[in-house]
Amino acid sequence: MSPGEDGLIGIPFPEHSNELLSRLNDQRRAGLLCDLTLTSRGARYPTHRSVMAAVSLYFRRLFGAEEGGGQGGEGGGGFSVCQLDCVAPDALDALLEFAYTATLTIRSSGMREVLRGAQLLGIQCVADACRDILGETAETEGETAEEQRAQHTEREVMVEAGSGVEKGSRRKTDRKKLKKVGLHHTHVNLAPISPPVSHLSPLHDSIHSLPSTQPPSPEEEEHHLKPGQNGDPRGAQEPGRGATLNGGLHWPHERPLIAHPPPVPPLNDKLSEDEEMEGFGDEGLLVGATSIPSSAAERGGLVSAAGGGRKRKSQTPQQCPVCQKIIHGAGKLPRHMRTHTGEKPFQCSACGVRFTRNDKLKIHMRKHTGERPYPCPHCPARFLHSYDLKNHLSLHSGARPFECPLCHKAFAREDHLQRHRKGHSCLELRTRRPRRGPGHGEEGRSDGRGRDHSSPLEPPSLPPHPSVFLPRGVLDGGNGPGIGPPLLFPGEAERERSLALQALAHLGPHRLTGYPDLLLRGLELRGAREAEGEDPGGTHSPAARHDRWADEMEEKIGEEEEGEEE
DNA sequence: CTGGGGACGGGGCCC
DNA sequence: AGGGCCCCGTCCCCA
């Protein structure tokens, strides 16, 4: 770019955040530039105000670092000591490790303490993760009645503290108290914030002073966190090179001689066992360390995603801690995470282009080698990708299986049809009555809607049978689809679907008779199409995908019914 | 607007 | 469990 141009270019440095954290952690362990010391029951943890303010809402408010907080805090510098006796040393240590590594490394036995500490300090993402895990495993830990009572008390505290995190009124009060103490050698005791905590009995055998410089034991399980909920900087969340979720921060030099007990069963293992017991093996429910879905809706979504008695997914689904997306397939989560981090570790040696995946790099390399491994059997054309060949073959066959239900223009490629429909090229034709009769995918019942096929509930390809777009017909009060169909433009698709599902959910028995009937009608027509030889019925033919969509709709209906029953 | 090529992300299968 | 490989759907770009 010439100097005269002032266009902004963004050059990502995916490693930066990780390196930054890593160096800060080095400084912390070395006691360098530490301007804050946390203490807990005699243990001292030198740390950095800025880091703590970034990761903890409590410290953010304490130091006046909260957005809009102005100059009111203690951000002016100085050396402070925060006494956090209400947070067990182990938990505090774990939280500090999290702050500096984006990885929470704890023993399952210390989960509750970490949860409590996270809530007291306003580290919401950690609190959420701990809550999720404890919610799944609480029954399996073999607690004594006394422990359970104590934990019951804790849970009450948790709720209180958790609600206070956002409102912060009590913390503000506390901060005022603290400000009176002064900047230097400020001894902060969180006990007033959550009084019940302070009288909890000392915790387990884990109360011992762990010097803050101790990295986690290799035996300790790693826990992946759901970031981004605490306003902490991206660097604290972002996995880095070669990183899985834990950010890949290692402790290359200082494996400590920590008197940790022998390896405890990793929490993840426990979870896995539990989930296997709950039929995970059948349905492929969520596993992995992150974000066990806590809401019924999420669980339902997972069940739905896993399929009900349909194709069995042998691989373990995992949930992305960033976008919450369920990633299917063992080992696929790191691959997915690179889409968030921007990390592109696979570089073309010829042109320097980088890729997030090595298989993509491999394909890319074909451009340099000239390799085109997919030759067309009918012409000299060769292709880099198998799907390019597939598309190309449709040209030879003349097959245009993707037909616009509105203007009936046929396309060889589904994405071209989608583009066609998303555009307004056939807008004026949307009110036309379909011209084709039964068996041709239209049946004279077109509802005349352009749909956004990004919706999972809609047939992923066209031409679906319009009758399968039942919801409109249902919503129309039983007038039947195709009678005076209102136009639906792409932007309306989502709302349309939502309304349709709501309507279905409230139809009860009516739906049970009407919907499958229409669904079957659509499937019969699909069969008719196949019989006509329009579609040979390949597994990825539009009809087949239509079929899959029909299955998905059935599942969706099933979920709706379950929701009603509840 | 359409046809075609390519990039990208996700899922399945296999090792 | 992790990774390689392949396929697919979707999107973007260009002619």
C-alpha cells in the first residue's frame, strides 16, 4: 500500500495474547512488577493489579478500573496487599493461574472453593464453569451429610454473591470502606461482602500455602473455561499456538515439587463416566470439559443435534467455549478453535499463504504442483476438488436438480439457487401460481415464499415439496398452504419459522394428525420425483437431503411435544 | 444475473 | 483422543 493511502490494514498476531499472558505470568512468578499481593490464610500471592482488574469484577471495581469508573479507584498505583482469607489458598492459587493462563487447573475436590472464590471475586466465567460441573457431578462425589449441609450453605452464598456481581452494590460499599484504608498496604478482606463465607469451616486438606510461583502439577486435570463473560481481555481467553482450549501455556522449566496427592481422577473423566451412564454412548451427548449445557433448552438442542435414533455419531461432541457451538468429532475442537483465534499454523512453503488446517494447505499445494487429481471423464477438464468435479459433471449431464419454486428456474448448483432466491431476481414472480402439477415438486401448492435456507429447520435444498412447509398453512388457520400465500422475504424466514414452531407447539393433537400427514405427502411426492428419474436418489441429492430434513422436522416436533408435556 | 472456480468451516470415517 | 483425509454446504469472487 502506498504511503498516500490511509486504508487501515489489520495484521493479526494470534500469538500475541498468549505470549503476553505468558510473560505476565513469568513476571508474577518471579515477583517482578507486582503491585498487588493477595494473601489467604498466610499464603501470599504477588500479582498485578491490572491483570486482576481485567479478570475480576471485584478488583475492577476495587481499583476503579471499571468502565466509566473514572478516577475513583485505587488505580493510581502503589503497592497493596489484599487479604482474601475467605478464599481458600488453593482456590486463590487456581484463580490466579486462570487469570494468567486462561486455564483453570484444579482438583475436583477443590471445585467448590474455586467456585466460591470466583463468585466472590466476580470471575463469572469460572463461576459458571464450576457451577456447570458441580451440577453434573454433585451426586457422584459421595459427600457426607455435613459436607452437603455446608455446601447447601455455600450454594446460598453463591447465589447471593453471584447476583451481586452484576449489581455490585455491596462491592461498591466495600470499596468505599477500602478507600478509607488508603492506597498503600491496603488490606482487603472480602468477608464483609459475603459474610456467610467467612465462617465456613476451613476447607479440606487443601488448605496449605501454595506459593504463587508454583505452576500446576502435571497431574492436575485441566479445565477448559468459557471465556468472554467477565470483560476480561481477549488475551485471557484466547487460545494460542497449537493450543487447545487451555491456551497451550506450558511450564517448561519449573515443574514444581508440589506436594500434591497422587493423581486424582480427573474431573473430566468423572464427567465422561457420568455421561456414559446417561446414555452418552447412544446419543453422543456433550462431553468435554467445557460448558455442560445447563439449560433444558441447551440439552434439548444437543439431543436434537445428536439425533434421535438416526445416524449414530461415534465421535464425541464438544462445545466451543467461545461460540458455544457443538463440534462433532474427536479432535475437531482445536481445529474449530483456530477459527476464533485466527491462528493459521499451516503455511504454504511456496507462496507463504497460511491456513488453519493442513488438509486445506494440502489442497492449496495442488495449485503449485499443478496437480488436479479430479479429471472429468467426459472432457479434458481437471479439478482441484472432488466437489468441483461433481459440479462440473452436472454440466455434462445437464442436470439441474435445484429449482426455484417461485420462478421455476433450475440450477445445477444449490448455492446458485440460494443466491438466486436471496436476490430479487425472481421477486416479481413470487405471486405467481405454480405451474407444475403433482409429482413435479410443486403440486400447484406453492406457498410462494423465498426462504433462507440457512435455517436448520428448512429443507437444505430445493425443491422441497411445498406442503412440507406446513407451518404457514397451519398458521393460516387451516386454509391450507398455497391459498393466498403472503410473500416471505429472506429476512422474514427466521421469524416465520419461529412463529410456525410456536404455532405447532400449541396445536396439540391437531398437529399430530395434520402434520405427519402433510409430511408424508411431501415424502410421497419426493418418491414420485425419484421415480420420474429426476433424481437418482443419491445420498446427497436434493431429495435425500429433503428426506433428512423431514427427519429433522420430526425430531423437532418430538421436542416440541416433550416441551409441552413438561 | 448467471456460471464457474476457489476458500473455508464442519462432519464422518479411519488410523 | 488426536489427527489425516475426504466430502459437503456455504460463501465469495470473477468473468
